[in-house]
Amino acid sequence: MHIDAGLVRTSGQHGEPEGRTPRLKPSTNPGLQVAGLQEHATAPSRLMEKKRKIDSECRKFKDQWNIQYFVIESSNKALCLICNESIAVLKEYNMKRHYETKHSQNYSKYTGIVRTEKFEALKRGLKSQQS
């Protein structure tokens, strides 16, 4: 038994196949939106909005981040003294996330004066690398 034996093109009954594009008729309903695009196309305020720029937010590096996250300010960015990675946006959330995901297991044991001494040693190490 052949399954494809009964499959025959019947062009007389169905007509020739047309291109891949279906014949669509325009809608007569004025309230109908095409994929929600009309709302956005008619709202000029959305098109005129500018992207937020980080430079215009005037973020400042806080000295408390030095010892808390082992970072220093370098060229308006934060520089991690442990791995020498640059943290581009001066936000505490970014410093904290970097420190907690990459260094907290090894460096959270340092507290008080020992932590300050460790920070100073890392800072001296960076300065000696740069010179």
C-alpha cells in the first residue's frame, strides 16, 4: 500500500497556487489598530524623548567605598584594587555587586584596622605597578 498514490495535484478543482503573499483586504473599521502601532506613531513625545546620559547625573565617588569595597576613583570610574577591573558607573549598587559576586568570600574576613591595612597594601601595589 502506497500512501502517496492518492496524492495527486488537482489544478482543475483548486486552481493554480499563487505567490506566498495572501490577498488581504484593508479594514473598514477605523478603531482597529495594527499590532498597536498607531498609538506610538501618533505620539510625537515618545519620538522626541532623549536617552538618559550617565554623565549628566553628576555621580560622585564616595570615600567610604574605598575600604568597604576595595575600590578607588580613577578617571571618573571606580577601579577595583583586587582584580584591577573598572566599574564604569559610580553607583554604590555597582560597587557592592562587584565586590559581593567576585571578592566577598576572600575579603569579608578583614575588618577594622586589618581591612584598612589591606586596602592600603593593595593601593601601594597598584601604584608600584603603574610606575
